[in-house]
Amino acid sequence: MGLILEGEENDQVLLPPSNFSMVEDGIFRSGFPQPSNFPFLDSLNLRSIIYLCPEPYPEENLEFLSSRNIRLFQFGIEGKTHRTGCLVGCLRKFQNWCLSSVFEEYQRFAGAKSREIDLTFLETFDAECLRQCLYSIIYQYQGYGSNKRRLLYREENLQKPQITSV
């Protein structure tokens, strides 16, 4: 499966990484990208990649990310689990998906990597606890009254020039 990018010079086939799919608008999942997938990834205008394996990220991939200002976040999860499937499954529970739909999506992408321990983890994952934690953080920053603080994106943290009169 590939997309064809038509250009003036020649047609280029864009190959997505294995198990590629959209999770939400602007959020994608996939297997580990190979250099042959770089043109496809380039077409997505990514801002960051989350890498869930404990092994070092390959130098060739780091160079690709660096040349495009894509940030890498590595969370080295040990063990024989379908890491991406578990992470997306937790998101789906947070989104109030029914458990059978969470399991179906997990198994569709995990294939032979499907593990009973992953399904048990997803079944027992407490999305409500996470929700309360997030509400607490939001309340801390959005509170009530005139002393409100805001969560800022990095671009908003930049100092803006001040105009002063002479």
C-alpha cells in the first residue's frame, strides 16, 4: 500500500510505516519507520514522535528528525507487550470507548503480538483516575479568581518586545 505523489519531475510512491493508521486528527500510530518511509512521514508535517522502545533510536532516523525539526520523546517501556496498542487502548478508555471496541482495535493492530496480559491491563486500566489527575492539573492552572495561571505553549513563552516611551 502506498500513496503516489505526482510532481513535475516524476511520480514518487510514498510508503507508510507498517501498521500505520490515524488515531485522531493529527495523531498517528505505526510500526518503527524505515528510511523508505521518510518521504511519507515528511508529507505528514510531524512536530513530534513518541518512541516507546528502550533501545536507542537509530542515527539515520535521528538525522531525519533533526533535519525537519521533529522532536523525539522516548519512553523506554520494557517487556513483551504491544506498547503502541496498550497506549492507544488507554486513550480509547479515556475517550469512553466500550471495552469490546478497545479490544477489537488492539487485536486488529497487534496481530501476532496480541498478549493476554495486555488485554488484562487494558481491562483494569482506570481511566477515571487519570481523568481526575488531569482535572487537578487543569484546576491548578485555570483556578478561579484574578490569580489565574495558564498552561502555555512554548511559542507563547517567548518574550515579546516591549514598547517604551522616551
